[in-house]
Amino acid sequence: MRGKKLLATLAVSAVLFAGCGLKSGEAIIKVNDTKITQGQFDEMFDKQANTGMIKALGIDLKSDKNNFMYLLIKERIVNELIIKTLLEQEIEKRGIKVTNEDVDKAIKEIVDKLGSKDQLDNILKQNGISANQFRADLKEEVKMKKLASELGSSAVSDVEAKNFYNKNIDKFKHPERVRASHILISVNPEEITKIIKSDSKNKSLDEAAVKAKVDEEIKAKEAKANQLLAEVKKDPTQFAKLAKENSEDSATAVKGGDLGFFAAKEMVPEFSAAAFSTKPSMVHDKLVRSQYGYHIILVTDRATAGTDPYEKVQSDIKGYLQNQKQLELIDNLTESLKKQAKIEYINSEYDPANVQKGVQESIKNSAELAKKAKENAEKNKK
């Protein structure tokens, strides 16, 4: 059970974006006495458009600003910027401040939960978040929590936590799990190919020669993995040391390769099949090849299917429910502030009413195009 991050819902950014050029400094919305600029909108739009599925599919939303997806994101960002501005005005009015010591304390709490600062650093690295950005985001989260504390109590009683546990007992059930450590020797043929082709010494090589070099590199990685497998079979007590020195899974290498407990569905099929077929304190007798490369697996423990006892999850439940109460307090404040605020859409393109008209028009156009495509397809059949 993990509590929702306060800022994930409120979408509060840590940075007030300075205008770079006339257009980016141009005001598009005015909230009471505060102006929201084109630059602020563009910055937030770029952040949201360059994440998740949109980024993976390589879609350029800005190429068509009448596009359905562009308009939906536009509407959401306008709302988020208004909320952000209203909350910042309220925070300033109340004189709420966040010190470096406040942020340091919040970071320490996260590090304590994760187990080490190295683990936090690895998570940030894997998600492409700089230490400065993380600190800035955390500062905003602390600020929101301070604001919520002034709005009312978010304390959670033992009775509330126990009631939540009893009503949501299925959330605390888990299937059979194993705990394992691994050493990963990564194999990515596409990446290896790129590295080989980028070397000026290989410019004259044809595709067959490049492939031969790729195969040679993969064989070398397999040989290294087999050598490490032989070493851990010989002396399993050295597994953690060898993982720290050799594993290319940086997030787990610092912990001696420890993956913690996991259910079969939480890992790729090849890895799960090997781990669940191996007894505790044993090293799987063969290399396991997955989409990530070669794995050497040591199973350290096993847990039968069951239900986490209340005492084990009590702290997590209370943290989750406390965050929910804080969110409700902030949401209620936001609604109140919006009703009282004077919001002027200086650039009518950003008026939610006009954006919604664009959304409806886009849906209508898409439906007409689909209809025409279907009609053309039926004509071609004839």
C-alpha cells in the first residue's frame, strides 16, 4: 500500500518559468493579480507531452493544435496552472515557508524507507530525474503538506486504519512469492549494433560483418556470465560481493543483487520460471536469458500465499489515509478559491469553454473521417 504523492494529483511544479523572448513572456491568463505566461504553459506542456505513451510513440502533438489529444492536454494544463497559481497565492497569504532543513528531513525519511541514499540515487537516475529537480519537487510537496496542516487535521486513528484494512482485505492478500538476488550481464543487440557502427574503425563493414561482431560481443558476455555462474556455484556466500562488482542492474547491484520478494507475474516469464523452480539458499544451475540479458539467480527465501497481517501494514495504511485526507483538504480549498477568484483569459484560445469547443469539433471531424474511410473501403470491395 503506497500513499499517493500529493503533488502528483495537484500537478504543482517547483519552477516558475521565466519568459525567454517576447512570446514566452506574454500573459495568456490572469488569476486575481497574477499573470500566467505563454512560457509557463509551453514548459508544462512539453513536460507532459514528452512522457509515457506519447513519447514512446514519437507523436508530435504540437504539429496539429486542433488535434484531440493536444486539446485535452491543453485543457488539463490550463486547469493545473490556475490551481498552482491560486495555491501559491494562498501560501504567500498565510506566510508558509519551507526551509532547507525541512527538505533535508523529507529526504532522510525517503532514504530511511528505501534503505540507502544509493538506492534513491539509482531510482532517480532510472527515471531521468536530477537531484536538483527531485529536491525542488520535494520542496513543493512539503509546502503542500504544511498548507494542508493549516486547513485541518489529517490524523488517522487506529480505528480508521483497522476499518480500512477489514474493508479492503483483498488488497493485502498475496500469491506465493520468492525472494531472490541476481547478477545481470545485460545484452541489448540493438545497442551493441549502434556502438559498433558508431566506431570509425567499422565504417567499411557491411551488415553481415556488423552482425558477426554483434554475435561475437554477445558470446563474450555469455562467457563472462558463465564464469560468474561457476564462481557463485563454487561459493554462494560470495554472491553479494560478485553482484556489487559485476551486475549491470545498478538498482540492485548496490544491495548485492537483492530483488526482495516478488510474485511470479512481477517478473519476465523466463526469470520467474527459474526462480520458482529453485529451492531457497540455492543458485539456479543454469544461466537464464531474458530480454534484458543473462541472469545468475540465487533464491534466498520463499513465502506461501497468504494475507499480510494488520500489524505489518498498519503504518502504510495510516500514511495512505493521511495523504487522502490532505488531498481532500487541498481539493476543498482549491474549489473555494476558484469560486472566489477573478480569472481572466487574456488569450481566448486558453479559455476552457473554447478549448472544449475545439475538443467537440475534433471528435466530430474524426467521426466524419472514419465514416468516409468506411464508405471508401466498401466501395473498393465492390
